[in-house]
Amino acid sequence: MLRCSHVLCKVDDVGAVVRDYEALGFTVVYGSAPERAHNALLWFEEGPFIEFFQLPSAFRLLRWPMAAVNGRAAGERLTRWARRGEGWRDLALETDDTALAGVHTTLRDGGVRVSRVMNGRRKHPDGALVRYQFLATRPAELPFAVSSYDPPQRPATVRHLNGARRIGRVRYGVSDRDRAAFDRLAVHLDPGGPLVVEPAPATGVLAVGIDGLTGPLDPGRTHGAVLTAVAREGEAG
């Protein structure tokens, strides 16, 4: 069973994102040493988190080499990630395992078009090596699958000055064109998670609702991410 792992937001400058989100009252950490980091993470004590990443548009030229090594789904995914512009770019689905061989077989046997399993690694800001695996799906607009981090990376305590506690809702649009492919993937999803699926002209993340926000966020500082407050029980919204 797969569940929401994290929502990916493409940005132009990770350093600017960290400064802006800290000004919005969030605690954000770099994925590696700040002077060379290409991603930053907005954690919560439970549930999905948000990853901000930057990737030069020139990386789209690696589509065919990536496809030759890891499969067409991987090449198409890289092209999607490298597309110009800021904003929501993808949704990752995770398993508790640190390896994806079983997930790969299950998805493939269920009719989901997938890449080969790929190995990822990065150095935590403290220098510790973090390993993980991931695989891409086709079409590239669908969520992709990731393993658990090895070692685990979620902080034991996370405090956001703006009151944010967790991601309570991930609104995900699915186009008519992608509905059949999405449904083949959806049978493997945790039905009790925050993912809310709705019809849309294009497939992808529409908005992320956050529990606990004490006020509105300045959209000029969110770098294309659509973030909303999730109403507390008994409130309208």
C-alpha cells in the first residue's frame, strides 16, 4: 500500500525559498549543505511534507539518455521536472520499505507503466549520507513512487511559528485522458490519506491544505505553491 509521501514544488532559487517561507512563519531545512543545496524540506511531525527543488531547464536534454538507462517513464519524468516555471510539479507516494522491488512488481503486474527502480542519494547538512529509491510512472503527470529514507529523516519535533501542524489535504486533479491510468495506480493507494482526487483539465497537484495555519499566506512569497488553511472541525471551509 502506498501513501502520500511529499508534494514537490519546482522553484528557481532554493535559498530565496528558504528565506521567504521562514518569513511566512515556517521552519524549512536545506536538503544538504546550504551552499550547494538544490532542495529544501518543509517537514511536519506527521504525514506528508513539502520538497522545494531547483533543476536547470537544460536537464530536459537528458531525457533520452535517462530513458535509455532507466526506461521511457524516467525520461519523461525528468523532462517534466525540468520544465520552466515555479509551482507544484509532482506528488510522491511512499512505502515503508527502503527498497522498491516489491512495489515495482506489484505496479507493473497491475498494469501501471513504470521505469526501472532508481537509486538516489544525498548528503544531509550534517554530512550524513541519505539513501532512497524511486521509480517513475507513465504518463509523467501521475504520482511516482519512493522508498523510505535510509536512515529516516523526519525530525522528532517540528514547530512552525504560523501554527501549521500538518498537511490535511492534497487536492489532486485528474484529466479524462489520464483517468484510466490513474485508476490503475489508485488501487494501491491508502484510502485513508489526505489525497482528494477531483476532475481537472490537466493531471497534477492543485493545492495543499494545511491544518493549524493562524492566518493567510502572502502568495508573493510561496513561489507558485498554492497553500490554503484547512478549516478546523465545526468551522466552515
